[in-house]
Amino acid sequence: MGFYLLSYLCILVFFLAAGCHVYRQWTLPMHVRWELYPVQHEVSGKLVHGGSYMEDWNWWEKEQRSSFLNELKYMVPEILFIRGLWKENRKLWWVSFPFHFGLYLMIATFGLLVLHAFSVLPGGAPPAGGALRTLLSGMTVLTGWVGLILGVTGSAGMFFRRLIDPELRDYSSFVDYFNIVFIFLFFLFAFLACLFTDPLLEGAKAYTFGLLTGGDSLNAYAPAQTFLGGGTIVFASLLVAYVPLTHMSHMFMKYFFYHNVKWDDAPNRRGGPVEAAVLKNLALKPTWKAKHVEADGRKSWQEIASSAPKEMK
Amino acid sequence: MKETVKPSDMAKPSECLCHIEPGDLSPLPPPYEDFNEKAIPPLNPEKVKHIETSLDDTVAIGIPKPANREEEEELVRRFLSGLKKLFEKENNWTFLQPLLLSMEHCTKCQTCSDACPVYEMSGKKDIHRPMFRAEVLRRIYNKYLKPGGKITAKLTGDIDLNWTTIARLAELSYRCTLCRRCATVCPIGVDNGLINHEIRKLFSQEMGIAPKEIHEKGTSQQLRVGSSTGMNPLAAKDSVDFIQEEMEEITGWKVDIPWDVEGADILLLHNAGEMLAWPENVGAFAIIFQAAGLSWTLSSETVGYDAVNYGLWYDDVQFSRVAVRHAEIARRLKVKKIVMGECGHAHKALTVIADRLLTGDLNIPRESAMVTLEKIVLGGKLKFDPRRNDFPVTLHDPCNFVRAMGIVEPQRRILRKIAPRFREMTPHGVDNYCCGGGSGFAIMSPYNFEAWRNLVSSRKKFLQILNAFQGEPAEIPKYVCAPCSNCKGAIRDIINFYHAEERSRIYYGGLVELIVNAMADMKKPLIQFGDDPSWKA
Ligand code: SF4
Ligand code: SF4
């Protein structure tokens, strides 16, 4: 039961930490525009050269159009294949791609394991056969194995690249190495566990089933009975809790980078929601100390912006 | 072997943290190889006796050395209090979200380094890596402002905080042109240009530290006198009177530049530097608008005749004040829209950044002159003879309205129509390289900073220009079209510095000059190449 408690706790930490990140982003004041072109939701005629709606004469008289399809066309290869890195930093891509894709496949494997667990939930014990379960089992084995092989090689590659390449080494701290080693150990334990004790991921299925049922066993075999299986559970659980506490949270925070900054080109229209947010911001009272700012904590941004400074230096 | 400089070295005392030796800089092709052994001329020890110079071979701000230890400690305290404010919504709602995201998610992959022209051209000096200064700030923030930071710093990256660290960081924030090319390639979306912008703000808004040219003689002078050039309204009107006469003399076209016309459709905002340095630009705009029959006006109100807003580069408060003044003037004139002349940073300042500052009737539509001009040139009302522009032309993309606003094609569609020998630089459009004069550099020349700019930050642009004209005979004149005053200033300086007019006959100018030069109604050419007219006999 100790393993399950650890996993539950780590999942809770994940949701709390990720929730905090997301909540903080949502509650931040609207910032000034700082988009960077190409903005990928632009319509094709503009996107092809990185243009914007501001290329149109009297653009404010037109309805603003955007293309979700164009955004997807960019996002999908970017997320799945890290296309940006392929283009800009090929030598890192060769290790970064297997590393990331390995992680994605681990997430996919876990998703399949959960689906599998649901498919056997009602009776508690698995009835034999069933096309769906066979399909799920097959896919689990495939994503699991491919993910583990990519993950082991990718994380080992990332580690050595960081160690060997002076460009990376000179800026790496203990934590940077620790993060990669941590992920590598997870992949390694999981890989060895599959190789030596659980090639068809039966143990993983059993454990996931147990996670959903508060510890009920799916079958007689429990992965925690082996050192490698137990290690995998510990590392996987801790990793789930650890990711959102570090800069690795970019896995989901990238959403805000793109949608709230790089592609946030929403114009301020009179009486619209942007204007309302701006008015709220302008009522804030800064306390910057340089003389020319002339802030005293009582004057608002609006008042300061409408005044000429007395102090000119 | 290349000497490595790490972020933690910023705190270690030394006379010069990063020195460029002759031969370190990226090589230039013939006939410019003689510049490959050039280094930045040494600072005059007498002149810099009392200022901070321990970062590298140049000085952009010239921060006075503190008189004693107490003063140093007070400055460190001020720095930390400013740093804290960068993360407070009351003080920094303007950029809080982008800053937080960029501060927390860098994976130190160095993808951004190769995208940075300053880093590449400097001979890949560590301090010019885009993430270097961001990492310095990040480490200080994590160690000195986060709970338990002094312990976790040993694990996440340590740095000592003393006056040397701070003085160097302030100077270092003026070695980046804020071109944001690094941000376009970051696989995460981290924007080191933005972090640099925030460092500049901290120094200005909390500590009152900023280069004289952009604060005292820049925004402050603009708000007080009317223009960062020092021109008051009367002087501006005089200049424009002179421009009218000059234009008539040069082109044979009677130019009438309207002032303060209430109810005009368009308020045209020029960078006032054009009136002094490139009067033909102001005149060419007038000719085109007049010929197209537009209803337009200039404003002679204080600040209203100078589109610049240097606040964009270093200070949100000064930025807001200038932007509000521009909008108030347009409101008083009851114009339908403001058209931004050929000034890139002014475009971004008033059109995009101030968009979330101006509310109600101050939120008057703003349009890029590139768009207005495209409408005119492609509209068919004016007749053009492109053969008049029968010389090689290349286009510089100002970062501020190309990468930061997505105004990419209008100027190209114009050039394709009026300049038959137009060719692109490589790369161009949103992937362009900065002119090297961005973020205030074009107007900053204290000590030996101008030499640093020409040798380092503008070097990539110079290489791009040479490449664009590769294969063209040295003796034929070539035109770099730079539709932005700051870029034009930087390009003028590199042409002079590298003797590119003498060696390759490279000239520069704006877009409107090319348009007027190709107008069928013109009796004489507007563009001259030295003493030669641009029209072929
Ligand atoms: S800013 Fe982006 S590209 Fe540069 S080191 Fe950080 S993560 Fe890599
Ligand atoms: S903003 Fe431009 S100059 Fe500054 S670090 Fe990035 S690429 Fe280099």
C-alpha cells in the first residue's frame, strides 16, 4: 500500500503545483502587447510571410480573422517533433527529440493503462479476451517499449551533451544535471523492469488498476514485488510530482508563452474587454523610486502618465 | 583558446571582464579585410577615471563610481528593491506575465546564442550570449529575493551580488539591441530581449540610471522642449519651411506642408530627426500625400512633431507619458487616424505597445506609413516610371515594425513596382537582422561606443548589405532602402565607417525617396549618388 500512497501523494502534488502555475497565469494583470511575428493564428495569406492584420489599410474597420487550423499546423509538429529545435539547433535535437518523445510515449502509455484499467473495472477481474482489451494491450506494449528505448537513449544523450558541450556545461548547475539523471533513472528502471520481469507490461497494468481501485490487485503479480518494479514506481511517482516544481513545467506552460505573449495580438477596441483590463491596470499605484517617475504610492499610472515630470535628469 | 566567462564572474573584480582582441570579430570579405584586424579603440583613461568601465572595451551609460562603501551598499539595496518591483503588478503590470514566464523556463540550451548578431559578430564572446544577462538576473533574483535562495543557489546557480555585478549588468543591458531575434528561435518561447528590457527599466525607474542620450536628452527633453532633437515647435516649423524650399529646388515640385489642420483625416508623425538629418524624407512624404490628394496634417504642438518615444527602450513611465501626449494631440486635432512615418520604434511604441495604455477617445487608430503608401502607390492614381530607379536596391527590415508588428509585405509590394532591380537580403522579413542601432544605439555615441556599434552590433547588417549586392560591379551605385530613421542612422554610420561609398558605391535612404524618384510627374530626380543624379541620361 505504501507504493500507492506515494503515487497518490505525488499525483496530488502534480495537480496542486500545476494548478498554482496556471491559476497564477490566469490572475496576472493584462500586460502590454509584446507579440512576435509570425503569429501562427494569422490567416494563410499573411502567415506565409509573417504578416499581421496591421498590413491592411484601415485595419480597425475590418473584422479580425484568425485561423485555428494554421495554429494547429504549427503546434502539432512543434509539440510532437520539436520542429523549432530541428530547425535551429539540430545537434541538440538528436538527443532532445528522443528524450521528449519518450516522455510523451510514457504519458500515452499511462493513458492506455488507465483505459485498460477502466475496461476491466466492472467485475474487478479480467474476463478473458475482448477485442478492445487486446488492442489496448498491444498498443500499451508498443508505446511502452518504444517510449522506454527513446527515453533511455534520449536522457542519456541529453546528459552527455550537457556534460561534453562547453556551451551547455558552462551554464549548467547541479539541478540541471540532477533533473536529467532523475529522468534517466526512471527510464532505466522502467526499461530494465520490462526487460527482465514485465515484457508485456502486465505489472504496469496491475499497478494502474490498483491506482484506480485503491489498491485492489488485478492479478497475482504486483510490480512492487521486484526491486526494478518498485524502483520504477518510486521514480515515476516522484517525477510526476517534481516536473511542475521545476522549469520542466514548460511542458504545459508553453501554452501561455504562445497564447498570452507571442501570439497575443488582440487589439484594444473602445468599450471592449481589453479596454476594461487596461483601465483596471491604469488605476494601480506604482512606487518606483527614481525621481523622474514621481511616484508616491498614491498617484495612479493614469495620473503619472498624464503628467510631465518636473525632474528631468 | 577562447576565455570562458561565466555569469558568476560578473561579481569578481577585474579591470575588464570581456576584451575583444584584433582578429576576434567575424571576418569581413574583400575589399574590407583591412577592418578585420581593427579592435575597439581604447577608452581614454582620463575621461573614464570616475566611471564604471569594468565590463568590456566600451561604455554606454557611464555610471559614476560610488564614492565609498556606504554608497555602494545603498546602490545594491536600491537595485534589490527595484528588482522586487519588477515582479509586482502595481509596479510592472505592463510586462509582468512575459517576464515571469521568461524568468522561470529557460532550459539553458543556447539555441538563442547563434541567432544573436551581437554574439556572433563579437567573436562569440560569452557576455553577449542572449541568455547571459538573463541568467545573471535570474540568479540574483533566485538567491536574494526568493525564500531560502541563499541555500538553493548552491544547487541552481550561484552569483554574488555586489556593486561590480550591478554596474556591469547595467552596462551589459546596453549591449543588446532588443531586436528579439533570439526570442523567435527559443524552443520554449523565452524572450531574453524582454528580460534585457526589464533590466534597463529597473535601472531607470528605480535607480535613475540610463544613458543620457535616451533619458535626459531623449524622453525628458522631448517632454520639456517638444523633441529629442532639442527642436522647439518654432524650430520645427522653420525646418519644414526650409524643406519646402529645398524640395522645390531639387525636384521642381511645389511642396505645401500643412500644419495643425483640425479635422484632417491623417496626422502624420515623423521622427523629428528626419527634419534635420534627412529633410528629403519629410519632403518626399509631402509630395506623395499631396499628389495623392490626401487630407493630412503635421502638428506643431510640443511633442506632436516628433514621433520618437525612447521610453520604449528603457522606461515604461516615460514611455507612457510620451504616448499619451501623442494621442492627446491627435485627439485635439480631431484626426481620423495617425500615420506613423518612417520610424520603426515609433511604430511599435504608439501602435502596438501603447494599444494597452490608451483608452476611450485617446485610442485613435494608428496605421503604418508602409500601408498608407502601398495604398497610394498601388492604387493607380499616381503614375510611375520604374526605369528611373534603375539601380540595385535592397531592403532593410526594421525589427520594430517587421518582427514586432508583422508589417512585412506592403513595403515589398511597393518596391516590386518601383524598383526593378530590387533584391532581398538573406535572411529577411521576420528573420531579419537588426541594423545594430536598435534600442537607442543609433543615437548613442558616448566615449568609444560608436566604434563598438560599427564594429560589433552593426557588423552583421553590413555583411548582409555586402551580400545583397554581391556580383554587382563596384562602380555602379547601390541603394539600401531603410524605412526607419534609427536604422538609417546606423546604416549611414556603417557606410561611413567602412568607407562603403568609396569602395562599393553603397548609398542609403528611405522608401519615400525611392517612390518620389520614380514618379512620372517629377521633373528632376530626388536621389543623388554623390554628385551624380540617379536618373540615367
Ligand atoms: S532562452 Fe531559450 S533558447 Fe536561449 S538558452 Fe534559454 S531555453 Fe534555450
Ligand atoms: S534581443 Fe537581439 S541583440 Fe538582444 S540578445 Fe536577443 S538577438 Fe541579441
